[in-house]
Amino acid sequence: MQFIFKRIKGIIIALSGMFFLLKNEDSIKVQSFFFLLFIGLGYYFEITKNEWIIHIILIGFILSVEALNTVAEKICDIINPKYDSRIKLIKDISAGAVSFAVISSLIVLVIIYCPYFSDLLNNT
């Protein structure tokens, strides 16, 4: 029984972290806005089930990498709140990881949506 309570507590802690990010991190807020935009496009174009699955995976991928970037930045700020070129490099690399996630996801979304926009333009 204690195992179940520990798992429930772990889920509550994880949800608390998710809501903290959504409420306090501007980058997460901006990305969430774009996710809502793409969700709207998905409904508009009536994308396939597999395309929805890809959307969900990409959203989770980007938000997860962004969350890890936030963790790296906060740890760096605790370790050394003053400017340090080594800390800057760590933060830059962490932000670069987010860029890899976003760029690769955008390429996938372009591949998904090009046919839909092409059909829309050809039918008008």
C-alpha cells in the first residue's frame, strides 16, 4: 500500500513541476502558444491519427528539453550567480539542445503540413 501512496505522491510532485514551468517560464509559455496554434491547425486540416501522435511526441520532446534547459540554468545560477564564461558556455550548450529539438520538430511539422497547405492553395 505504501508503494501506491509513494507513486501518487511522485505524480503530484511531477504535476507541480509541470505547472510551475507553465506558470513561471516565459519560454514554456511561448512554446505552449505555438503548440496551441499547431493543435488548431491539426483540427482545421483534420490531420490523421498518426500525425496527431507525431504532434504529441514533438510537444513532449520540446517541453522536456526546455524543462531540462531551465534546470541547467537554475543550477548554474545557484553555483555561480555572477557572470562566468564557463557558466555561460554551459547555458549556451543547454539552449543549443533546445534549438536542436525545436528545429528538428519544425522540419517534421513542415513535412506534415506542406501537403495540407498545398491542397488548400490548389483548391482556392
